[in-house]
Amino acid sequence: MHDTINLQLHPDNIQNLKTFSEILKKDYNTMFNEALEQYFEMVQKMLLEKNLADENAMTNLDFDEFWDGVEL
């Protein structure tokens, strides 16, 4: 079952779709799916990097902060 989504594209994007569809000999659906896959991979990578940076920020203590109050 396929869901339907109503999209409104900027005229420049429509022209680029037509142009690149002819150049690459690809249909619009293929181009959209390829572009969305790349977009989602990029966003997922950014989110993972952000989560890692946030996690490191919470646990990133300098030497004195880490050992403060520890008696050996």
C-alpha cells in the first residue's frame, strides 16, 4: 500500500527535475527516492554526531574535576 503526499515544489526545483531527468535518463520518482535517501542518511549522521557531542559534553571533565574529592 502506498501513501500519497501532496508536495509543492519551488519552480527552480521543478526545472531542475526536468533537466536532470533528461540528462540522467531517470524518472522523477527515482530521483526523489535517491535524494531522500541521501537526505535521511545525512540527517541521521548529523543527529548521531550531535548526540555523541552532547554526551561527551556531559561527561567531559578535566583532570581536577574528575579526581576532586577522591582520596587514594
